[in-house]
Amino acid sequence: MKTLFIGYPKCTTCKKAYAALCDLGIEAEYRNIKEENPTKEEIQGWIDKGISIDKLFNTSGMLYRELNVKEKRETYTEEQLIELLASNGMLVKRPIVIQGDNIIIGNKVSEYENLQK
């Protein structure tokens, strides 16, 4: 089964997560989130599969703070928040590992172990 890893190559957490996948024998296509933002359709699809929009924000990122996204999250509609996330990959929490209907946000090696090799 195809596995997609969405991360940022300079991010230490992403490096560790990708290495953990490799150590588990899971081959994943690597997509640079800064060069190829998640689309509105992808983000909506993740939400439709049960991922909370709140979990998709990179709340510790510089851009999140610079754009004052915390305040925007209180007043924006879900559609506006999805557009905001799709506008810049650095606003999105990473890494994201997708395999079929499994979507794992963040470095969660224990969840990676449940993926198919």
C-alpha cells in the first residue's frame, strides 16, 4: 500500500519521523510541505476522515505567530481556516503520514507501527 510522508526536510521532527518509518520497513513518498502545500481538497478530505482542524495547525511555528492565527481561529469559518492552511504549508502541523484511510499527524512512531509495509 502506498504511503505518503508530508514533511519539511529541515525539520528535526520530520527527519526523525521519516527515519522511524524507514526503520519499520515502510517505504514512503516524501513530499516537501513548503514546496507543495496541502490543497484545500486534501485538507477537507482529512477533516472528512475524522482529523480535527485544530490538530492541523502548526501552533509552534513562526508564521503562525506572525500572522496571529490564534485570533483568526476564533473568528474564521471552517472554510476560511482551510483556505488559510492551504495558503502556506508552514502553517500546517507536520509530519503527516497518509496510508489509505490512515492519517497520522505528528511524529507518532507507535501509530506508524500499525501501518502496512
